[in-house]
Amino acid sequence: MKKNIIFCLCVALIALFTSCEKKEGVYNPSKQIQKIYTVDDGEKELEEVWHWDGKVLTSIDYVDDMNSTTATFSYDKQKRMVAMDAGGAHTEFIYDGKYIKKMETTYEGVVVSIIEFEHKNGKISEMRITDVFMDDNVWDKMLIVNPMRYVIPEAFPVVEKTMRKCAKAKGNDQIIVKLNWKGDNANSMEITSTLWGETMTELVELTFDNKNNPMYGLFSSMNSDVVTNLFVNKNNALTMNYNLMGEEVAKVNYTYEYEDNYPTKITMTSFYGDEVDTETYIYEY
């Protein structure tokens, strides 16, 4: 199940609340995701079931024999997502006009994460992440519903590790994420974190295809002039390189099968030194 969570963070492509200012910016895909499967030894295994009310995604069932749960989404009159609930975790999305300003997550009533956003030229330029202390047990419970899976899907495995370290530091240390954009895709992200007085820098770089990302604008304003293209890049990632303190640590290659320019099958091959890991996922529309 955890591999699927990381994958879904990966396939959606660096989401970072794009807040992209394009006038047509409504989410109206010709294909709506219904189910997501993993492939294990040639056998399809159901991982997620998506539920829709017209154009609006209302909930996602995360299917797991040991820890199944459902995430439900709430929207305002402008059809922007304002809350997400699942498994004891509640996230509120706070806006300043048409831009996302703050995201606050509580777990069983206790604040565990605060993310603040800055914008430049209609896109997110920086986010500051502050985590309150959490032990691994809480992190494991939250992983399935952590809103970061919608915020930084491609780079989530990197950011999640850093957030765990910050959460254990008991000092509310902060992570600063700076985004660089090429068109409607965030092609690089610089992460700076200070833990126990030591500063660590990470760099995530991506390339993209020119096909449709089915999650692009997933939770955006759908029926108003307030254009807030939240969540995910316009296209699908082809490669991701991860550098830690100036040294390459890992890289990921993505291959796709498409139907009407939408991905139906995604294979993700990850390289960590001499270790190679391949995962395959299927989208059903």
C-alpha cells in the first residue's frame, strides 16, 4: 500500500498547487479516473476507487486488506477544495483571494503540519513547511491521507523523508521549498531544511512529455472566474533526478501507454545506486 501512495504522489507530477493564471483554467477532463491498480507478478490489484459528482471528485477509497480508508473532499461555492478528511486527519485550505495561502493539517484534533505559500507570476514560488513532533506510528497512519500527496506528488518521497526528520526534531524546524517553472510544469524544486542546527539542501529536477495529465487542475475552480488551478502539472513526468548536497542520489524513469493522449499504464523504474526497482500501475477511466 505504501508503494502505491508514493506512486500516486509520483504519477500526478509535482503538484505544488500550481495556482496557474490561465483564463480557461477549469477542470473538465474528457477522462475521469475511476480506479487505480498496481500490477504484481502480472496480476492487477485494486488500490484506489474514485467517486465523482458530475465534474467534482467527492472521495477516494484507498483499498488495503490491513488499513483501508476513505478520503472525502469539501468544496466552497467556487468549487475550490477547502477541506480533506480521512483516518483522523483533517486538512483545511485557506485562500487569499484566488491564491492558496495556507494549508493546516490536524490529526485527532492536534495540529501536525502547517504549509504556507508564496506566489510569483501567478504560480507558487515558495512554500514553507512546519511540522509539529510526530512519532512514526502517527506518520504511518497519516501517510495514506497526507495532503502532501496532492501537493508534491513527484517529489513526495524526498520531501516526506525530510518532513519525518523535522517532525522528530521536536523543534518545529522548517522546510523551505522553492519552485522553478517551465510553462505549466514545475521542472525543478530546491528544498532547504534545518535540522538540529544543520542545514541540508536537496534538488529535484524533472522532464515532461506533451500528453495530458489526468490530474491536472483536479481540484481547481470549475465554474467561476476565480481561476485557481490547484494541483499537478499539465503534462506527465518522463524523468526525475534527485540530488542531495550536490550529489546525485537517485533517478526515476517513467514510460507510458496512452489512450486519447491520457496515460492508461505507467511504469516507473527507480535507480538508487546499484539498486533498481520497477513498479507498474494502471488507470481505469
